[in-house]
Amino acid sequence: MCTNIPEELIYAAGILPVRLTGKPVDIVEANKHHAIYMCHHARSVMEVGLLDEYECLDGIVNAYGCEGSCNIFQVLGLVLAFDFFLNFFVSPIMLGQTWLKGSICRSYRSLSKGWKNT
């Protein structure tokens, strides 16, 4: 869902990334877990997930982009009935190259290990 995740990192871990885009549906279930003033896109992605339409996925990777996407990440991880591998990619703002390299390496190791266990 978030565009702040380097797709190359996911490909390098041997995973095919799929962006969660939601779809035009009536938002009912998502409103029980997400504030209705959050953007429609975020609530649509959550609604589709709560309708079990993401069960073909092995996991979710998210990065901080907005409060809506963070909330979706947390709720889908708690509510969905099947095991998901969840990874929160921490993208740097102004923390320097050393921090960025460490963040990328940690995320890569987490992705590689997590997906092999699903």
C-alpha cells in the first residue's frame, strides 16, 4: 500500500511484491476498526482485507506513510484469521547513510527469514 518501500528490497528477498490498492466497495467492516475521517483509500484496503480477499498473500510489508496505513497494518495483522508475516519497513527521513544501510539490512533479513517460514 505504501509507496515508501523499496521494491528492490522485496525482490532481493525472493518475493513478488503486490501493492494493496483496495477497490470500490461499500465500507462497513473497516469503519469498525478505523476512524471514518481517515482517507477512503486506506479504509477501502482494510475493507477488502477484512472480507478475506487477501488470503492469497503470504504477508504484508508496510512503511510509515500516514496514520491510515499504519492503522491498517496493525488491524489486518490482528484481525485476519490466517497467519500473515508482517514487516514494518522503517524509512529514514534525515538519519544518515549508516542508519539507512542498517535499516535496509534489518528489513532484508526479516523479509528473507519471515517468508521462508510461511
